Amino acid sequence: MFEQIACILSDLTEGEVKATEITRDTKLVADLDLTSLDVVNAIVAFEDEFNIEIPDDEIKDLETAGDIEDALKKLVNE
């Protein structure tokens, strides 16, 4: 699952950050320089990729790639 998350995030950086450089501690805004629109696009991509819906109130808590993985694992297993 993390590899898919890293690939989606890497795509949003337009190749500036390789998927292999992304760790659980990678911060979406500070490390990947994603804009708020990029984050929204990432959420949509994750929802499509994993066939889930991320509740709006949980999105604000997704600061790192690890946060995303934890949230997606929880939602996929529900």
C-alpha cells in the first residue's frame, strides 16, 4: 500500500521527488511542497485507487505519508 501512496505523491511533485525518496515521515507540504490543491488531488487519487471515501474531518490530520497510510489502512479494512 505504501508504494502506491508514494507513487501518487511523487506524481504530484511532477517527478521532483521520486517515490523511493518518500518515507512515512515525509511531510506533504514542508517536504513535498504540495499546495492545498495538490493535497485535494491526492485525496481524490487515494479515494479512487483504494475505492474508499476519506471523511472531510480526517483530511486535516493527514500531514505525512505515514498519516495517509494509517488512515487508508483503517478505511480499507472497515
